[in-house]
Amino acid sequence: MRHVIVAVMNGSKARFLTLESSEIPELSHACNLVEQDGLFNSEHELAGEDLWSTSKTGRNRGSNGQAHSYDDHRQQHRVEYERRFVGTIAQRLQSLFQNHPAQQLILVAEPQFLGIVRETLLPLLPKGLDIIELAKDLCNLTPTELQAYLAQKELLPALQRIML
């Protein structure tokens, strides 16, 4: 059995799963995804008024009553919040690699977030690690549904069902 860690993430949460052998002797060749840990990015879920003094971006009124627009760089701040979250993800992954040595890491993230992950996380990972990226937001799938999806993409072995 190959040792695999699956990290499924988006801007608001991250889940870490490992591929484990079946505990049933008759299915010793079967593997299942088991969730090991998870993170939640509370900054991502905050409403605009909780992060900034106004909920609307780029509007202001001058002393003569005319409105004018400006760029308050909120998108840059959001990207910075996501970078910090990826830093936390990297720490958790390093800890997971110590407890579950793996030769392969499957990164599953929504496309925009995957760019930040690639830029921030990949330089921190162990050398020689086989990294597979999948640009899709699958955070809300159960481990069983996730394994079925990844098996369909031929990234993991299919689930083995017990027939009694």
C-alpha cells in the first residue's frame, strides 16, 4: 500500500486525511480515507463590517457632497488572510507528515486558493514528495464521497464494499 495524505481545502477550511489499510482481515488489500485533522479560517467567514469600518468598498463623499471612488485594497487584504491560513495549513501538514510518513500528497483546493497554496505551501514540503494537485472545491464531501471521487480520477484506490 502506498502512503498518501490528502489535503482538501478552500479559503475557509482545510481537512487532512490519510489512506489507511482496512482493519478487516478479509479486506487487507482495501484502503479507506480516514480524516485525521481539520482547520477553520475564521477570518474568511467574517462579514465586511467585522473586518473593515465600512461594509462598502471604494466610496466616499467629499465636503461638497459629491461622491468619489477609491481603491481601499480589500482584495489584497483577503489574499493576505488566505496566505496566513496557508501558513497554518503548512504547520499542520508538517505535523501530520511526522505522524504519518507519506510518499504522496494530494492537494485538492478551489482553483483561486490553489494558486496561493502552490506559492506558499509547496516550498515548505519535504523534498522528493510526489505532489498531485486537483483544482476543485471538495471540502464538503465526506471521506467516503471524497475517496470515490478521487478513485474516479484514478488518484486513489476504489472503496471496497463488504458483501454479507
